[in-house]
Amino acid sequence: MAGSVNKVILVGNLGRDPEVRTFQNGGRVCNLRIATSETWRDKASGERRERTEWHSVVIFNENLLRVAEQYLRKGSKVYIEGQLETRKASDQSGGPERYFTEVVLRQFRGELTILDSRAGGSEGGDDYGAGSSGGDFGASGGYSGGGSSASSGGGRSFGGGDRKPASVGGGGGGGKFGGGDLDDEIPF
């Protein structure tokens, strides 16, 4: 079907440390388990209810994999953009085939933003964008530090593109930086 879209956006917390595996050919993959929660008040009892959904995320992008391996830990709050993919597997004993649906981040097609603030750091974030991620990062991908990114405050965002410095505009309203919050800090 022309014009179809396969895009998943998750904001949640890691349920365990990232699991990185290396293949015989030298390639690597990182698996994450992310929990998203929905809360509401029960109309009948007035109690607060919560439902948690667990998502499997697979990172094939080497740059994002290194970031996940180095900076993410159990409990880290993250923003993930990827694609849904379903794979089929059967066990060695000839049992029934099983299907797994995962959010996959591939080279140049995915984004990972760390929403936790840095220990001892200031509010504001570091954004590393993928070439295909649009307005925040420019056509070639790039780096920009700022306070109001997709993470709505502080965080570090990593995409699959090159890390070329983006131009940082001075004062003024609007835009990615919100004006005046940068002081004299170098954003990296």
C-alpha cells in the first residue's frame, strides 16, 4: 500500500540493563526491555489503577548500541523511535513456531533519547540526530545541545547519523534552544 507508515514511539523505563551480544561475523545487537505505564481512576471505586506494558526493543545501529551500552541502566527513562518488526522462530526440539514482535532501530532509522538528567549536570540535553529525523537535526544529521528537545526538558538524544556540529543560534525566542538558557556552557 502506498503511503503506509511503520513508526513506533515509546517513552518508558528500562526493566533491566541493556543486553549486548556479538555475532560470529563481528556484528553486534543490543536488546532492551522497556516498560510503559498507563494510569487512570476507576469510576466505580475512585481508586487509582495502573497497567504496565512491556516492549522488546532491538538495536542494530552500532552508534546507538554503543550509547545504550555505555549510558543506559535498569530504570533509565528513554524515548525510543523505531519500526515494528515481527520475526518467526522455532525451538531446537521441533516445537511450534513462535512469533516475536519487536521495536527495531536500524542504521539511519531510529532514535534513542536518554530522558534522565545527568548526575551532577545541568538541565538541558544533548541531541545526536539521525539523518532522517527531520527538523531538529537537519538533513545531514548532527549535534545540538539544548533544553527543549523531544525529551521535553533534559536528555540526550542519539540517532544513527553522523555527528557534525549544527549551527547554534544566539538569543531570540522559540526554536530548539528556548533562548537564554545556554549561558556560556559548551553544549558538549
